[in-house]
Amino acid sequence: MKRIKQFLAVVLSVVTCFACAIFVGCGETDGKYNLEIAVQNQNGEIKMMEIWKTAYEAKHPEVNVVINNFGNDDIIGYMNKKAMNQNSLPHMVWLPDDFGHTFTDPEQGYFIDLREMYEKSADTDYSLYYESMLHAASNVGEFRPTTSYSGSYTGVKSNDAKYGIYFAPRDYNQIAIVYNKKAFNELKTFFGFDINNYYNPEKPEEWTMEKFALLINDLNTQIKTMGPAYESYRAIRMNIQWEAVYTTFVEALGGDGLINDGEINLDSQKNKAVYDYLWSNFFNEKNKVDINDNFSKGTTYLTVVSRPLILSYLPYLRDKNSGKVMMDFIPFPAEKVAAGTSGYGITKKHAEETQTVNGVTKTNKEIAWDFIKFIISEEGQNLGGKEGFIQPIVKSLKETGEWRQAFDPAMNHDAWFNGDELRLTIYNYFPGSMRTSLRTQTSNFFVNLANVENGAPSKREKLIADYTKNLEDVKKGAIV
């Protein structure tokens, strides 16, 4: 029995040391604080984090940033795998403002409230960042400073955890329209179709929803006259299934909210008028809307996206001889335009654990927050923006940041800041665990609405009724 106990003690010691080595939660380390981060498995995301890692470690040689990724999982799959054993969570996790909130409910305890960290220094004063993005980082869609805060933010203060910030936003992703310059140059040369007749960057006040609709309708007509070689061409990849896109359209076209304070409102008369406008101007002919995401192939002339997706087009839309990027940007024609964000949460499981290097002891949340502070500083934002990875979260970089040098300084970078901020709030009434299903149902509704057959007026009432029922079933728990 004594030998068994001795053996178990040795095993326990090895396991404990192994755990400390992985999660760095105890004891003196090998001369560096280890900071483990998990990000989505996308080439651009990983490259951007590597840029920040290199720059930060050059300033802080005592820190070792370890980058892991989600593998084949999205944020939901990744976090679900970690939910049963939070010990396996890293110190920091990338979180988006939509599906990430499945895990930011303070009662779940996966991530810490970052308000305490923001409020410690003028370097992270709330006023430095876009307020709508800070709201987006709260699980209920509204952040409030704590009562101890004495900075410049003038909103309502509260210590209530539900108003906490559970990830630090690192980008401002407003939607805009990207167009294929090469394809439009060919249209002008061979068919006389000139995009400048619809959008003139020198006269942005003339760019309206009506001009946008006219462009798509005329482009559709042009495609149909160009012969069999152009049969697969489409005017635009609308991405209407995205929350930022359909929310902006509904607001711009006079809708009265798809979901209001938890009440499903798909069938209101004002919203039906929105659907009718979308159908008549964008969805009613097959050559108008690309449903297969062929913009990068050159067979779709325009696409509605947020800025980070531009990176995926570069290998295809760059002139082989000159190296010039053959695309440019048009603002989304609305007075209010939605923007999303993503950022980094600090896991609660490891936040208070400590690491000691050269006699200096720090908590993991202190180590993690210092890196986050670098990411959301002007320096960090310029590093990410210059490479085209992000649109800055820091307001001071709107006009002068290095993000305006990405791809080509001559491009219409102003297109990514158009109109007032439109917050994405329609799902905030519901618990985070329910929002993914609600978003999925609403997204599917707009996918069908944009379908030349399923969205036809003769089928629309049934479509509205079916998805109203689906959304109600999600609310009741019948669909999860």
C-alpha cells in the first residue's frame, strides 16, 4: 500500500507539473510569461496574430505568446468541446459579436468582465473606441461603466455583471460594396456600360438606394444581351443572409424591426414593403444575385462584404503584369449602416492564476490584458490595418490610420465609414444559448427571399408564415 501511495504521489506530481507547463498557472517559469491564445483557423486571422505577437514580444521579451487555432471548428464547436473541462481553455479566445455571445453570459462564467481592465488606464478610455462596438461586446448589447469609473464616458453607470464587456473589440467591420474593376473596364470598353454613371466618388450625396437598384437592374439587362458566354455572370453577391446586411436594408427601406423586444415581426406591413422592394429590384431575375459566391472568379461584378474579406479576393483580383489591385469600394447607400466586430476574451478559469518570472508575480489576466492593450492601441491597430486585416476600432485612426494604405492608397477607403452607426440588437432580448438558432432561422428566411423561385410574391405569405412559426418554435424550445 505504501508503494502504491508513493507511486500515486509521483504521478500526481508529474501531472501537476505538466498542467503548470501547459496553462502556466503556478510557480516560477523558465524566464518568460506564457500567454496562450486560441483563434479561428483562417489564414488571415493567424497571420495577423503572428504580426502582433512578433511586435509585442520585441517590446516585451519576457512574454512568450503561444498561438493555437480552432482546427476544423467554429467558435461554437471549439467552445462546446471545452465546456466540459474548462482547464483545457487557453488564457485568451477570439470571439465574434454574434455567435460568440453563446458563451459570454456572465452566469456561465467562461470569460471575465473586462470593464475593470479598461477603467484602470486612460490608455483604454472608452471614448477612444466606437461605442457601438463596446455595446456589441456586452452579452445584452449594452455596456455600462462601473460606478467607480471617472473617465470621459457619459453613459449610465452600473456594477451589474450583465452590462459587462466580455471581449475586447479589436476591429470595426462596417459593410460596403466591392466591385471588380477589371470586369467593369471590360463592360465599358466593349459594351459602353460605365459604373461612374451610377456611382461617382466625387458626388457621394448622389449615391442612393434608388441609384443602387438602378445599377443592378441595368447591369442585369446588360448581362442578358451579351450572349451565351456570359450566361453564368451575375450582377451582385448580396450576402443578404448576413445580419449586418439584412438589418441595414430593413432600416434603410422603412421596415419596423424583424424582432422587437422578443416579439417576432416578420409579417408587419412595413417589413412586407421591404421584402417587395428587395424582390422587385434585386431578387426577381437570376442574373441579378449570385448565390454561389463567385465574385473572386470574376463572374460576379459586385459584392457586399465587410473589409476583412477583401484579403480573400487579392490572389484573384490583382493584375499579373502591374500588380495593381483590380477592385474598388462603394459605400452602402444608407443613412445608417451596420457594423460588426470581433475581439478577445480572457478566460475566467485561468484569470487569477499566477506566473512568476525573475521574482515578479503576475496574474494571467494581467498578462493577457497587457497584450490586448497593445492590440487595441494605435500602434497595434496600425500594424493590423496596414496589412489589410482590420478596419480600426480606434476612432483616431479613421482618417489617418495606416489601414488606408492597404491594397492601394488610391482606393476609396472612405466607403467603409458611411452614415451613422446602426447597432445590431434584435437578438439581445434572448439568452445567448437561443440566439444562434434565431439567427439561423432569420438567415434562412432571407436566403429563401432572395431565391428567384422561393421568394416570388405568390409564395411570400407562406414563406413569412413558415419562418414566423420557426422563430416562435425556437423561442419555445421546439427548435434548438
